[in-house]
Amino acid sequence: LSYRAKELNADVICFGHTHIAGAEQVSSQIFINPGSIRQPRNRTEKTYAIMEWESPSSIIVNYFNVNGERVHELTYEFAL
């Protein structure tokens, strides 16, 4: 995934399939997995993610449950 993103000059990579909610920065790339609304893994909450690109170098990723309530322990802030 990282190699393909580099080929496309992607700074943010959104992916799924694992159903594990989380985000991390590796070098200059940010990887975001929204989790799953249907079959979450490693958490009981069914989640989705919303990314806010505040400025050219500031990204915030917040996670929410199916009721629209924020999952506070799944908040990530990144600087590119």
C-alpha cells in the first residue's frame, strides 16, 4: 500500500478490509482505517472516521460510533 501511494504521490491513504479502526503516520504518509460499521475488530464500537485537513500541514482524524458520538480515545493529530 505504501509503495503504490508513493507512486501516486499520496500523502493520505485511506484503507479498510481489516476492520480495525486506527490511524498512523509513517514518514510523510498518513494511513487511516475507519474501522467497520458492520463487523469491527479489536473494539466493540462500530466506527467510521472523519478527517479534517486544517491547514497544509495539520490533519486531525476523529472516529465516531454509529450514533454519531465521538470515540475520544480514537483521535489522532498529524503534521505533514
